[in-house]
Amino acid sequence: MTKPPLIWLNIVIFATTFLIALVVVPYRAITHGFDTFEILTAIACFCYCGMSITAGYHRLWSHRTYKAHASLRFIYAIGGAFALQNSILHWCSDHRVHHKHVDNNDVDPYSAKRGFWFSHIGWMIREHQGDAYSNYDNARDLQKEKIVVWQHKYYVPLAIATNFGIPLALGWLHGDIISSLLLAGVLRLVLSHHTTFFINSLAHIWGKQTYTDKNTARDNGILAFFTFGEGYHNFHHIFENDYRNGIRWYQYDPTKWLIKGCSYLNLTTNLRKTPEDKIAMAKAKMQLTVSKVKLENKVNADELLAKLHHEYDILVEKMSQFYHAKKQLIADKSNLLEAEKQALLKQYEELKSAFAEQRRHWNAFTAQYA
């Protein structure tokens, strides 16, 4: 089978920047050293690029999980060019295909089932997409947005201007252009590239399938740290319209914090969240699936499986009652008399307690036997 032609421009960019980061940057560090200003500005540029991709390209434009003020969209557009990961329009079109056809080797642009190398970087060094490369029919909404169209039209000059201009300006300001070009320029770009690429590769290989096993996406807190919260990828693939990836307060998701923080300044609006009951049900179903597989190998499998299903049925019932009461309380609270409100609140607390107790039984059972 004939392989698609190589994309030499991408190969040269990836290889050259990687070698400079691997060889020249350490050499400069040993022979000359980098000071605090150079290190901090490189980190700032890395975060700017990363968050422009995660908050902008990904959660804003690809999935429309919230709306953003034009000034914020412009900042994202510049940062996306600085990250050197193609235009908003192209990136989002590819990503929407990925979600629609995830793990389909014939359609998914970076299918993880084709291996780590392919999903990480291999898909970008050959013309695998052919005629589909410039087909943006799945992103017609983005083609109506002026900032997206402008950035797509002028992507190349913007990418050159940011990747050379910003490090040069920082170096001129600080008095060491070479160090700035190496740290804020090359090393920042390599780190930005590969941490983002990890979302397509490692996040589909390494981690836990918390909510679904219908695709290869995984939840991984370690990856979340390096990808600005994108490591909770299993959650994202089943609830892609949620502006959050890490839904718990203790889960590291700075992209979520940025989007939420900007809402207090009226820079972001219409933040979309998945209903709690849907998340809880998906997690319970996945626990049931995993537990069933493990219990099938036990000596008393039939008895344990019956017990498992019994506990699951009770959990679902208690869960349904609790979330129904919660929705009712929120919807009717302002329209009720004080006595009715107190009665409804008491019922809600009782159902909450019953659901919590059953969830403890369920978690204990699955932990002990499965």
C-alpha cells in the first residue's frame, strides 16, 4: 500500500525545533545561563499558547461550550497563531471530525487506534487527509465569525510575526535576544506542541475510563496538569458540550477557572454544564460494566452478579428520586409558601441522605468484590 506524500514543511519545523530544544537550549543553559525574567516570560508564553488552544480553539470554537467577548476571542486568535497549530477554522474542523468519528481509522484524523506515534504527530507529517484537508463544511458557523475568518486568511503572517516577534521583543526589552529566542521561542513552541499533542495520543491510551468505554478516551490527572485541564478526556468525550473537563473542585482544570473567572468580568457568558444526574448515571453505568466483567471470574459469580444488579437498581432509584427532588426544589422554591418550602426542603434532605447512603453501599460493594 502506497503511503501518502510527506509534508516536508511540517517535518522540518518539528525536527528543527525539537533538536534545538534538545541540544542548543541545554548548551546555552550550561555556558551562559537563563535568568528569572527569561524563564518567567517563557512560562507565560507557554501558558498563553496553551490556554488559547484549550479555552479558545477547543472549548469555545470547536464545542461552543460558552460565548466570549470579541476582545477575548481576538486574544485567543493571536495566541493560537503563536502556538503554531494551524488556524482556528482548520483546527476546529479536524477536531469536530475526530469527535464525530472517534477511533474510526478511516475517518478520525488522529485515531488513537492507529497507535501512539500516529495520533501524536504522525498524522501531521503525511498528507493523510488528501482532498478533505480544506473541507470546512462541518464548521460553517465558524465561517460566519469575522475573527475566525480573519485569522484563517492571515494565519501564516500572524504565525511568523508572533513566533519571531514576541521572543525578539522580549529579548530586546531584556537585553538578551538569543536567550529569549531559545526559551520563549523554540523551547516554548516544542513544549506547547507536544503537551497539546498528548491530548490526542496519551489521553486516549493512559488513564481511566470513568464514564464510558465506547471510545478510547481516558481520564488522567497527571496529563491534566500538563494540558491545562484537558487530561480529563473520558469525561470530555461523553459530555463534549460542557465547558469544564475537571468537574470536581479538586481536579486541576485552569481552563475551566479561566472561563469561569472571565464570566465575572462579563467576558464570557452562557457557560454550559452537563446536568449532575446525567454525570452520576454515566459513572454508575460504567462502574456496573467494569464490575460485571470482574465478577464473572469469581467462584460464586451468579450470586455476586445478582447482588451487584440489586445494589445498582437501588442506586438508580435513589439517584432518580434525589435529583428529581432537587430540580423540583429549585424550580418551585420561590413560588411556595414557607411551610410548603420547609416540607419540600425536608424531603430533599431525606432523599439526599438516602442517596448518599446507597452510594456508599454501592462503592463499598464494587470495591470489595470487583
